Amino acid sequence: MGLTAASLKRVAKGVPIARMLLVGDIALLAGRHALRLNGAERRRLAQLLHKRARRTGGLDADERAELDEIVAKLQPRLFLGTAARRLSPIRLPARLLYGPRNSSARRAARDSR
């Protein structure tokens, strides 16, 4: 009998190795989402985040728009919805995980199956 996602979630609370497997699964998911950006976009994202963190005034309007564009390519709602679905011991509604019916996160989740 192999470990299924459901059985892994049930035993994760009491078994440290199962918890580590779940953490590893989410880390792989995060890595796949980070690969949606090319090297230049990842460097620019790091620059903008560093600049925003060290400057009290934040980013100007053009930089904020650029940051929004780069973050949108990462599809954060899809990442969070998929991570929640994998970690939750109960089935969660798609509306909660991926948003309204015609949202880009919902289409991407449907296409990735």
C-alpha cells in the first residue's frame, strides 16, 4: 500500500517524516511557480523587492506597475490554492481556492490537471 495524498495528510500531524514530505511537496510547487519567470525577471523581482524594503518611500508608480506585472506572472492565487488543496485534510471548494468561475487561476488549475 503506497502513501496517497489523503493518507499522508492524516498521518502528518503525528509523524514528523510525513510532515517533511508535505513541506517538500509545497517547496517543489513553489519552485515550479518560480520557473514561470525567466532569469532577468527573477533578478528584476529581487531588485524591486530589495529596493522596496530598504527605501521608506517605497517604489514609484512605474516600478509598482512593473512589480505587479512580474508577480502576476507567478500566479499567486493558483499557487496558494494548490498549496491549500494539497495540505487540507478535507476537500475545499474551488471557489475558495481559485476564485470566481472565470478567473485566470481557475482556468490555470483546470488546465494543469
